[in-house]
Amino acid sequence: MTYLAKSPWIIHYDASSCNGCDIEILACLTPMYDVERFGIINTGNPKHADIFVVTGSINEANREVIQNIYNQMPDPKVVVAVGICACSGGVFRECYNVAGGIDKLIPVDVYVPGCAARPESIIDGIVTAWGILEEKLKNKVSSPMVSDHDHKAHHKHAQGGAQ
Amino acid sequence: MINIVWAIVFILVAPVVGGLVAGIDRKITAHMQGRVGPSILQPFYDVGKLFEKEQTVVNETQIFYAICYVIFMIFTGALFFAGGDLLLVVFALTLAQIFLVLGAFAANSPYSYVGAERELLQIMAYEPMVILTAVGMFVATKSFNVSDIASSTTPVILLIPGIFLGFLYVLTIKLRKSPFDISTSHHAHQEIVKGVTTEFSGPSLGLIEITHWYETVFLLGFVYLFFGFNPLIGVVAVIIVYLLEILIDNTNARVKWQLVVKSSWLIAAIVGMVNLAALYYLSGGVP
């Protein structure tokens, strides 16, 4: 067992979530669930984080932020999509401003469905992420640099865009 | 006078002790908040993990500054435990801290900049009191050498209780505890992303963690110096002081930097200076 699995630090980003899943993530940090007993820390800094926890779906405002956070995290890193909106877009997937789940933008390793996802299933998702982290460390997987270049070029082309 | 054995013991043992202290700190903090908390070996797991991670830096010089920070902190502690000159120890401590600030300034990042500026303010806030402590030790024991102060039979704490209180006040800043953790802090606390350590990641962040362990042991050694006349009382005092710091950390919210600088200078001026003046008066003038 590597040290990675004993000290997974997370960064949590709310991408157009209704806050339901975010409240459940914060509930994991409370004395009731206390994920710090597994060494999990909510860092708030992508450069210190190992696990990227995203809630909510992608829209025009947050796609750049998600990519920026993902690119800044040092390898090995894992993305956990929490809640059905992050997994597939959920009930908002047909909206004009929603592109869909997080996997439309960055590679997602663990899907935690639910509306809202329960703290137990979020913890389960993070525990699954440890295994993937270790695997990535063992195989020396280097994550791709994600970029939105095509998307932006498309918007420049179609005047006004879908803003 | 300089005892090289103690310096080597410090270099080898301090990271282990410092890491355990940090682990116990997290456990006690968790219990104070009604949580179970991580294993007391958690800080070692964290640092082990950081060395497994990729090294991503904005500017290569950041790594150089992080290494300088470790080296000068080890030098500070080793000189202290070897029984060297207390003034040189204080200056080396400042130099080590300045390397951390330079490392944070090396990355062109607004969060890192704010952290570095706040770290400078912290140095400004605690420095007068730390120097006054060294002066107080000299007035009490007639020596700047740590070996003489530690083996002195004078009950230093009874001669400079005011300076001891002032030192405890700035110790909260040095240990990065609330309410004075304005540049960066422990555990899951956040401060303007992560303050001075924002732009460090992977191994270089691990080095900074290890440096903090060295620093903790060195500072606890400093506390011991006040009780050098009786080792038993000294060790008990060190433990009580650290528990008190944990209690303060968990019962206080972070304050603004203005209050940190003002209050620590005020404390240094009042308790430190009054204590020194009283000592001069009682000993019948300048010794």
C-alpha cells in the first residue's frame, strides 16, 4: 500500500450544482462522518490536491475553471464526479446552456450518482478513488493537458455564441 | 562549548518527534471538535505521499529556496541544541524564514504573493519579542550561550516571567496556530488558497512540512530553556505549553494582520520591556 491511499487530499469544486451535493460533501467533514480519520483533507488548492471532486454539470461559465483546476493538479490525480448532474447532466442535460456531465470536458475516474449523493456513497466514491490513484502511481500514468481551444474557436466563429 | 553530538541527535530525531507532535496535535484537535481524527502517524503518511507526487513548480528557483529553508532551519535547530550562541540562532531562524518568503515570491501568483507578504508581516510581528527573549535570557544568566543557559541553576522563569508570557504570545504565530495563522496554517484550514505554500506542490511541499517539524522541536526547546534549572519541570512545562497552544488554536477565530502586528509589538513592549527594566532595577543597574 502506498502513502497516496493513506493521505488523499481533495479539492472540491461546485460547477453549477444546486448546492445539494455540496452540502452532502461538507457533511462528510463533520463529526458525524469525519473523513479526516482517513487522512482526507479538503485543501482548496489544486496544487496540493490528489482528488478533484466536482458537483454539478458543465456550462459556459465554468468549463474554463474546471479545466484550469484539472491542469494545475500534479500527477497522479483522480476525478470524482459527485451527483447525477456531474455524472451525466441530470435533469439539466437538455438545457440550452448545459453541455452535460463532467466527462465531456475532463477524464472522470469515479461516478457517484444520486440526487443528492448521500455522504456514505460520496465516501465510497473517494475510497474507490484511492485504488485508482495507487494504480496510476504504479503505472506512472500522466494525465492529459485538457484544453478548450476547439470550443472557443467555434464560439468565435458563431457570432454571439451560446452565451 | 559546542556539543556536536546534540546537533546530530537533533538532525536525526527532530523530524520523528516533530511529526509525532503534529500527529498528536491533529488527534487532540479532532477530539476537541468531537471527531475521531486521523492516526497519529498521519503527518508521516502525508509527507510520504507528497514525495510520491509529481513536482510541478512555476519557477525552478522555488525548489532551491525550499531546500535553503530546510537547510537553514536545520542549522538553526542544530546550533541551538549544540549549545551555540542564542543571538546567532535567532538570526539564522529569521534567515530560514526569509527563504520561504523568497520561494513564495519566486512564483508569479497573486495568492502566493499575498501569502509571502503576510509571512513577512508575521516575521515583523514576532521578531522583536524573540530578540527580547534572547536579551532576557542574557540578563538572567549572564550568557548568550544556550549550553550555559540550559545548565544554569538560576530559575530563569522566575526572573523573566513577563518575557516568558510574551514569548508564548509569539509562539502562537511561529507554530502557525489560530488566531495568528495569517500566512498559512495546518490541517484543513484555508487562508487565501493556502497562503505562502500555495505554489509549492509534491516534494517541495513535503520539504516545507519537514522543516516545520524541525521548527516545532526547536521552538519547544526554546520553551524548555526557561526551565533549564530542573529538567522534569522543563519537560512538563513544554507539554503544557503545547497543549495550551492546541486549546488556543481550537477556540479562536483568525484575526486580521493589523491586530497580529499591533498586539505582538504591544505585548513585547509592555511585558518584555517592563520585565527587563525590573530586572535591571533589582540587580542594581546594568550588569
